[in-house]
Amino acid sequence: MLIEPNYRGHRIEVNAVAEGDRWNAEVRIRQHAIRAKPNVHTVACFKVTAKHAEASAAIWAKRWIDLQLRAPGEGE
């Protein structure tokens, strides 16, 4: 399990999940200021090791947060 305790006001928890001979990851993203349910996503990584799957999913989660925080119309 990989935990990023504070990325732009969010907590990221990543847990590797075996899929046959490859690894994917389950990601939970929770905003600190709001006591809402976490956003839960399954990230299809297809990595050889659990550690690589978790690292890849953590990068995906950070990008997801960045997109959620982006102002409407920005970058279009």
C-alpha cells in the first residue's frame, strides 16, 4: 500500500491488486476539508510488480486531482 497523506488538500491511498500474472491498482482519493465518501477508482496498469502498479496509479491519481481542481475553461 502506498499513501500520499497530503497532495493539494487530498489524501491518496493506492493498493495493488493482482490480475492474473500482472498488477493493477485500486485508488482512493479523499478531500481533507470535506467528510464525503472517497472517490474510488480501479486503474488498469498491467505492471509486472505491485510496486510499479502502485507508483503508476499514484501518478494517475495526482493527474486526476489536478484536473478536478483546474478552473472551468482552462486549457481548452
